[in-house]
Amino acid sequence: MLGSHRWRHWNSVADVALSPDGKLVASAGAEGRVVLRETATGKELANWKGMGVRFAPDGASLAVLDETGVRLLNTADLMEKA
């Protein structure tokens, strides 16, 4: 394998989204895990169960698709939006 282990999923990558400002990258692996990382360092900020990801156009929210539906997370504090 090439690259740092920080950037790896343990299975194939199913989806990738880059925040509008380019500071965050979210990826969804075929193993059912979504990971949010700093783009510059690869540092993992959070992970959730899921299979798809999208950033809102303003970058304030991250949509995570899982088997129950779509959850919206605030990218500032990584908490689920009501």
C-alpha cells in the first residue's frame, strides 16, 4: 500500500467529499465508516457509521448517509443538527 495509514480505509473507498474551503475531507469506506479529516495533515477529527458523504455549499454542514437515512452534522462542533 502507498501513503500514510492515516488516509486509509480498511476496504475500498465508496465516496469522498472536500469542504468548499478545502480544509476538510470526508470519506466513506465500503466497510461502512465515514471519516472526517484535516486536509493538510490527514488528522482524523471524527468518524461515524455511514456509506456516503456530502458537504453543504457553505461548508457549515456535513451530510452522512447511513442505513437509517441522512444525518446533518455541524462541521464547527461535529454535533448532529436538530
